[in-house]
Amino acid sequence: MIIIGIDPGNQGALAIITKNGAVMLYDMPTYSTEGTGKTKSGKKKKHTVLDEPSLVGLIDGVDHVFIEKSQSMPGQGAASTFNYACGYGIIRGICAGLGVPYTLIHPATWKRVIMKDMDKGKEAAIVRAKQLFPSADIGKKDGRAEALLIAYYGKKELL
């Protein structure tokens, strides 16, 4: 069974755990586009958007996708919240369009299981992911770590 865990958002990531236990990590595929506004220095604003065709290529043919459930964050601006929620919807739509089953999982749920007796912050997620998957290329990217832990949670749920 091939499982994908997704930490949504432009700074998020995807983690694939294959049938034989191999792990592949991908930063969320995005690209920059020019916006209509200008920065204080007069340059055109750039907007980062999801690269949907790349997401389709990563998701197509997998057995199940686990997506961290989207929620607004205190102190996050309206534009960031909108962009995050839009990307979350795109990911769900791609899964539905491809006919790939997916499960939405609340962050507190997977963290309670996978990070039991640990701090639940982003740095702790990196530590836990490296403990469970020492050869995975996580680096210092919490998106990769969280995506991998979500995939691991999903694999445990389906077995």
C-alpha cells in the first residue's frame, strides 16, 4: 500500500511511504507569479501558488492520502488564511478528481499518537521524524517532518 501524508500550505510538504517502506519527501510544489500590486520599493509583488500538475503527478496512483485538516491560525492574516485554505481545497479536489481516497486528520490527533509524551511543536516533529526515519532527507524543514509523521500515522491506521 502506498500512503501519502500531506502538510498543506505553500511551505508544506508531501511524504510518500511505499509498499516496501521506502520514503520519498517533496516540498510542496509551487511557483511564483506576478501579482497586481507593488512592494514599497516599487517592484511588482510576487505570489506563490501551488503547481497543480505536479501535485497530480505525485498523488496519481497512490492507495490513500492523509491530509492535515485545515484550520485558521490565530494572528494569521486574511490573505494568508485564504491562500492556505485555497491550497487545501486544491489538494482535496485533486484527490477526488483522481479517485484517490483521502482522510482529513486533525493535527492534535496524529500528534497525540505519533508524538506521545513529547512536546508537540514543529522542532519536536523534526526530532520525532528523524527518530523514526533516520535516513530520510528531512533536514530542518518542519513541513517535511510533519508530512512524514502524517503518512506514518496513516499507515498505522490502515494496517
